Amino acid sequence: MVAEVKYAYAEVHKKRGCHRKLACEDISKLSEAEKAARKARNNEISSIRIKIEHIIGQVKNFKIVAEKYRNKLKRLLLRFNLIGGIVNYENKGVI
């Protein structure tokens, strides 16, 4: 059984996984217009998700997130803010 988790701020694809039935509804009962609208919305969600994943990858290039932080915790927040500022400056207008 597939457990569905809903968050007020998150939107997920409306499709089934490999070898699993769609938990919320049967897609074969949808009209062609509804299927096209759903496919367009899924494409929009996935394009935003890919951009966000690329930005997370850029933050991980600084190795402060990808590996264990082994320095004084006093400067951790400052370094996170600096790295976030650098990545935001490089990606102006991406999302």
C-alpha cells in the first residue's frame, strides 16, 4: 500500500510508480483534456524541481554541506550565509 503524505507547501507529481497502482484515482477514467492538463502540470513541476536540484548541487560543491563540518561551530552560520549568497548571486533569475 502506498502512503500519501501531503504538505501545504509541496506539490508532487500525479502519477503512479513502477508496478504500482495510482493511489488517489484511476487515470484511465480521465478525459484526454484532463490527461493533457495533468501532463503539462507534471512537466512544470519537474522543471522547477530540476532547477532546485541543480542549485543544491552547487551548494554541495563548497563541501560544507556534502561532508561533515569539522571546524568551530561559531562560524558555521556565517559560512552558510556566505555560500548561500554566492550561489544566489550566480543564479539570479533562474527560478
